[in-house]
Amino acid sequence: MPELPEVETTRRGIAPHLLGQAIRSAVVRQSQLRWPVPELDRLLSGRVVKAVERRAKYILIRFAHGTLIVHLGMSGSLRVLPAGSPVRKHDHVDLLFADSCLRLHDPRRFGALLWAESDPLNHPRLRHLGPEPLSDDFDGAYLQAAAHGRRLPIKSLLMDGKVVVGVGNIYATEALFRAGIHPQRASQRISGQRLGHLANEVKTVLTYAIERGGTTLRDFVSESGQPGYFAQELFVYGRAGQPCKRCGTAIRTRQIGQRASAYCPNCQH
DNA sequence: ACAGTAACCTGTTTGC
DNA sequence: TGCAAACAGGTTACTG
């Protein structure tokens, strides 16, 4: 899926179209996503959107009587379209407003729609999540405490949502390059100073990617259908075999925690 | 508690 | 050219 910058780009894009608007009806064409989709038409008809927020990679669409929690999985996208736009394959869910439509498209169906009657942050799927990477709760001292005694590769630690949310394969890969840390290094064998550097690079790369509207990926388009512009600025992700932009050494990849992990064997230790 | 792996599902790319 | 294998942004659940 979209990682945090793509989710935040989506949230910012759809929010102004939804705020204060009443839902006329909802259509569920495919209810088998990651978990069964709730009966949205019954839950949402006539209800007004009060806020559109984000926690981790979940988008929270708040109403007076509860919150619709949206996760885009690996291949999901949310777009605001004119009412009556033709339905494509994998257009699973529509929320219909007076003259527009919020549409969930998700070929792989790893996405999810959940309903929370009370505080969505207490929903079982959100309750145990770690801090937001761009908050003050995530810093070098926090990362040092999280890494203490852990033999797990640092890349896997960064991608563990109980440690910190929103850091997926692309941005974990990029932050580790920028911090000069080998993705497979055991977490406990990295100095506090280097972990501090890493925490800062996570913030930097995510902040910059959000400014640029996310990374261009095969299936990702923002709510307006425009691709992001971060892809051309990636240092190592997706660049296996190509020269390192810093030293010229060929970028390598290896599997870490079942995910392809690109790194520069000269710049990262 | 921790670390590693399989699983969910479909589309696209790669390799023979 | 054709077909099958490998691979893709994420997260949960199971194993030892």
C-alpha cells in the first residue's frame, strides 16, 4: 500500500470534499476485503462527515455516531469522483454525496473498512500501535529503548507497527541509507547516536515525501488521480544493480523479513 | 517475549 | 511469442 505519505496525501485530498457533507447512500459491491465490510448504507445514510483524520496508515472518517476506519492495504486508493462515474473492476465501495462519490478501489483486497462506535483509537486494530513517526514521542531515545536487547534486523524493527507506525518498505529502506546503517544490522548493535540519526532521517524522508505528494508507484494515485513525485528522488529503493548516487557502488538487495531490501554495500554498515 | 514464516489476493514483470 | 514463476506498497496469525 501506500505508505504514510501516500495515506496522508489521500487524507488531505479527500477531506475538503467530505467535511460537512451528508452521505445520501453507500454501495458495497465487494464485501470481502481483509475483513468483512460493515453494512455501510445502514450505518451512514443521512450522516454528516465531521472530520477526516489519520492514525498510522488508517484514515478516520468521523461522524457524530461513530467512525469509519479505512485502510488501503497494498493496492488501495480512495478518490473523489463526480456522481455517476463509470464503475471499473475492483471499485469495491462508494459513499455517495449530493453530487460526488468517494470510491474505494483495491485490486488486491488487502484493504479494510472498519466501524468504531466509540473511540476509534481504542479499536482492536489500532489500540496497540506505536507512536507516530512525526510526533515528538518518536526520537533517538525512544528508538534506543525499543532496540535494546533486540537481535531483530533494524529494518524489521522500523517496520514493526508496535515500535513506530507508518514506516513501510520504501521509507525504511531510504531512511536506513540516509543514516548509513545496513538494513540487516541487529538492532541492539547500533549505537544510541546512530539510532538518533536514524530517527531524524525517518522524519526527514517522510516529511519530504508528504510535501512531494507521495511516491509514484504502480497502483498509487492521489485522490485527484495525480501521481506523486518522490520516486525520482529515491536513493536505493527499486535501484538494484544501479550505481549508488553517493559513491557509485552497485546497489544490492537481499531479503529481510520477507521483503526486498535495497542497500549500498559501501555506504551502509 | 522474541524471531521467523506463511497467509490473505490480483496484476505486472521477468525469465525460460 | 507464450507460459509460468517471481514479485509488489501491509498486516495478522501461527510456529518454535
